[in-house]
Amino acid sequence: MKKIFQIKNMPPAVGYSRAIRAGNFLFICAQVPENEKGETVGEGNFEVQAKQVFENLKKVVTQSGGNLKNIVEITAFLTDMNNVDKFREVRRKYFEDYWPVCTIVEVSRLISEKWMIAVKAIAYFE
């Protein structure tokens, strides 16, 4: 059985779902550095953008019935691999002593040229 989650206080997902639960897994679409009004935050500031991305990810998993410790895998898309240490520092603040599987890839650009990061995730519920 699949369940699509509509996440409150986020821009509407047009043409896609933010999160779909299939069995014990929750598939979360890539979160980007936008606030609840759909405005890009921290233009040119990787840390600010990364924090917004993780806040959005936290919001999605929480409103889907879990917490960050339910996340078992994340995939991070960075427009500049020179920001990988900054990414790890921000991630550490959100996951503390729990480390989901993580893949980090560099991409030439994201949908908006203002975005420096996007993160998608898979969560597991027992």
C-alpha cells in the first residue's frame, strides 16, 4: 500500500509528491533551499542553504510520522564539491550521533541557478 503525504508550511508540490510511503519505506524527494513561501534562502551562502535543506527534510519526515533517525539513506547533490566539508558540518548538527548512508555527488547545476545544494532521502519505519 502506498500513501502520499502533503506537507504543511511548504510550497505546493506541483507535478510530483514530496514524500510517498510504500510499506515501511518513505521516499522523500530532493529538498532544496527554499522557505515555506518558495523563496530561495541564502543565495551564495552554502551553509545557510544547507541548513534550510535539512530543515525542510526534517519537516517532511516529521509530518510523515517519523524523525531524522528514521532516515536510512541520503543523497546530496552539490554544485561545488569544495563545499563537501561544509555539508558534513551542517549534516552533523542534524544527525549528531546517527549516520545514515550518504552519497554526495557534484552536479553542474540544479533547477534554479541560485541553489547550491539539494538532498533526497529514504526513511524506514519499523
